[in-house]
Amino acid sequence: KKAIAAQPDLEIKNGADSAYVGDDIYNSDGEGQSRAQVVTPSNPAVYNVRLTNDGNAGSQFLILPPTGGAGWTLQYFDALVGGNDITSEVFRSGWTTSLLAPGSSLQFRVEVRPDPAVAGNASKVLDISAQSKDPSALSDTVRASTSKAPTAQPDALIALGGDTTYTGNGVYNTDGTGQSAQSVVDEGTIASYDLEFQNDGDSPD
């Protein structure tokens, strides 16, 4: 391949994948170098990214700040496992890598988590871009597309028999705290409770 000054080459894979995609592909929209995952708020999508200096000159590179997309939490780390949280650096003005000689690589990871209020099937398209810090300012972009799995959240409400006001709306637990009703009756009399069940999630169930 033709060597040019400090050309960043980004590759991406899902955390569980064995191989990266995007080798020797350079573009600004992630075409041919993208991955996708479907997740829940408790299990973020994990993307591994490899940056290689495909040029003929040593250079530092800048991992550029992402753009747009409220409702999703993004975290960047300077290692595939553990490592330092570099999120604030990326968002502030971009994270500057160490000096990479021609042909040298480094790896980092990005975690994407939907906020609880994000609707099921909503998606976040994250472009991860690297730019050379030498005068050429050459760049490359990989794309991570994350979707939130639909959820069906049961909500049980209770009221004394005949009452019109139910207790427990929007309260979810397994011990009845904040969603209980009590009745005192004479011997031989039956206590009556009305129950209502509703789906507070964003998919049918």
C-alpha cells in the first residue's frame, strides 16, 4: 500500500468479536468499518478500537469529541480491559495519543449505555474519529451503532375493594413497599382488594 504522511487507520470490533474490521479503509462516515449492538441500560455496548499509523512519519493522533445524541452515556478508556477513563479528555478537546511510529498501533475501548428514559428500539450512532496532529491533519472514522432493547415493565397497583384510588403507580419492587393496602374486618367478613396491572414498558408483553 502507498505510504503517506501520518495516516490514521481506525478499526473496530464488538467486545466479543475476534477480528477487527476497517483495515486500510479511510473515510469520514464509517462505511466498511462499523459494528452494531443491542443492549439494555444495565449492560453497555462495548466497542474495541484499534488505531494504526499507516503513514511514513511518526505522529500523535487526536481522538476527536463525538457529536450529538442526548440520552446516552458514553465512556472512553485507554485500554481494552480496565485502563484509565479518558472520557473527559475526549469530550473537552479530544484525547491525544502517544507518539506512534509508522506501522505502530494502540487500542482503546468505548462503552455506550442508553439512559433508562430512552425508548426501546431507539438507537445511537456514534462516529469515532482520529486525526493526525501533524500538518497533514489526515483522519479516519469508524462507526458504532447501538440500539436499546425494548422492555416490558409490569406495574401492579392495589386498592381496597370499592375504592377508586390505587396505590403503587410507578413503584417497582418485590416486597410491596410503597404499594400496599390494609383492611380491618370483623370475624367471618371477607377483606376485598382490587388489583390493576399495567405495562409501563415500551413494548407489548
